[in-house]
Amino acid sequence: MSSSSSSSSSTGPPMSSVAVSPEVAAALARGGAVVALESTIICHGMPYPKNLQTAMEVEAVVRENGAVPATIAILDGVPHVGLSSEQLKSLAISGRQFQKTARRDIAHVVASGGNGATTVSATMFFAHKVGIPIFVTGGIGGVHRNGEQTMDISSDLTELGKTPVTVISAGVKSILDIPRTLEYLETQGVTVAAYKTNEFPAFFTEVSGCKVPCRVDSPEECAKIICANKNLHLGSGILIAVPIPKEYAASGNAIESAIQKALKEAEDKNIIGNAITPFMLDRVKVLTGGSSLEANIALVKNNALLGAKIAVALSDLQQRGQCCTAA
Ligand SMILES: O=c1[nH]cc([C@@H]2O[C@H](COP(=O)(O)O)[C@@H](O)[C@H]2O)c(=O)[nH]1
């Protein structure tokens, strides 16, 4: 059973509704800590059964650290916030049969009664719609290499510019153009902070050669930034970039050479648009003998740990009346 945040008017067509799980709805109603999680990473980013195992472990990390996990996906045309274990399992088994759903795809997937795995942009949209301010993922999309010619820029970046949700990620992969991604985030007015470092991390490695405008050293510090954003109604998102844990950082050089090979393959096969990221993720995984997948799983769990702590710190500030509670 799920509670529905829906609305309709007698004079117009019914507005779309979002099914919020009872656990998530109860946590939101009491001002508790909730962490949104995306589903593209499950359906398109990892193979079954590792994807299911990871999704369940990530939810467990969020719970162990005092927050309620809210995995977001579109099931039979209905956006869901908070999935049951059966729903999570069916999503993980279905994998690529779930359409990769960014903001631009939401209306079509809903109207056609389809199944959608939400990317960062779509997950942010739904999180904000139901009042969840924190969202944990592995990596966000960005400006693709040669993006200055192809204009292939992930809608994750524009979503961050217009939706006040804080995204915890391990930065962006070097399959993308990291300096231009940071430039674009600046243009979009996104607060970019790195956790316990001055450098923007590059997903598999702790370094990218790019400095960040802001460094944060504790969950409480992150929560204060989120409050300042809320209290001023800035309306834009925040990106908190967390370096991969040292013990899992595979050799940056080995992964970089795998990325170069995969980029060449993508070019030869003329893979473009939203097919590039899943193709690259898969090829880099194969070319690194699976070590990139293990690193990926470790960093998502690490991000979930921090995301839950930030959500708890934010909820504390809100309970003490120091932070605007409106989404
Ligand atoms: O390291 C990763 N980067 C990005 C993704 C997924 O890919 C999406 C971006 O896709 P595109 O580049 O087509 O915008 C992200 O929002 C996220 O869902 C992922 O799983 N892992």
C-alpha cells in the first residue's frame, strides 16, 4: 500500500500523482531524515545480481546511519518514491528493460504507462516534488569530451541549476570533460563543494587536477550550507563531491587507459547521446577486469554513509528552527 501525493481539480484534467511509500511519507511528515536514491544506477549501471545486492546494501547503510532511504523509479507509469524489497528486486532483474529516464523522458514514460529508471535529473525532480532535500548517487553526468562541438551536456547539470536538492556524488568520471563540467555548473549557479579535500574528485580517483570553490569537512557543515540555500530560497542545487575511499581507489592510470580505449570504441561504433554513458561504464568495467565495478560499489556506499549523516544533521537544524523546512 502506498500513500499518494496527488491533486486534481474539477475544472481541469487530473494532475499527475506520485506514489510515496508509507515509510517515506511518515518520515517526511515528522521532519525526519530521508535520502533519495536513483534507479538508473541499478538498471543501467550495474549487472544483476550485483545491482540488487548494491541497492539493498546502500539502503541498509542509509538506515544504519539514521535516515530513511527513498529509491525513486517509474513503475507502470506511476512515479514511486520509496520502493518495497519486491519492487527493488523486480527493477534490478528487469535492468535495461526499464527506460533510462532523464527529465525530458518523464512525461512520455508516465503517459505510456512505462517503466523508467530515473537518472540524476529525474530523481532530483521527484525528490524535490515530495520534499526530500538530499540525494545520494555514485557519479553525475556532465559535459562530454568534445561537448563544445556535440553540445552533449547531461541534463543533470541544468537540473542542478534549477532544483534545490543536494546531490552527494564521487564527482564525475574522466570519461567526461571535468573542467568544462565545472565551468557549466558555475554558469548554472550550482554550489560545488568537495568533502575533506580542495580538489574535485574524478569518481575512480581522488584527483582530477581541478580545484573546487568550496571545501566542507563535516556533515554539519554540509547541512549549514543546505540551510543557507533554503533560507535564502536560492532555488539552485548543491553538489557535494566525495572522493572514493583510499583503499578502493584503483590505479588511476590503469582506469584512464581503459577509458581512452572505450572512448575510441564508442567513436568507431558511432555511439552517441544517452547511450554513451552506459556503453562507457560497461566497457570500462570489462577492460579493468571488473575492478571498476567493485570501486563503483564501494564509493556509492561511502556516499550513502555521508548522505545519511547530512540528512540527520539537516533534520536536527530544522527541528531546532534554524532552517527553513519548505522544500
Ligand atoms: O558514473 C556514473 N555516471 C552517471 C550515471 C548515470 O547516468 C546519468 C547521466 O546520463 P547522461 O550522461 O546520458 O546524461 C546519471 O544521471 C546517472 O543516472 C551512472 O550510473 N554512473
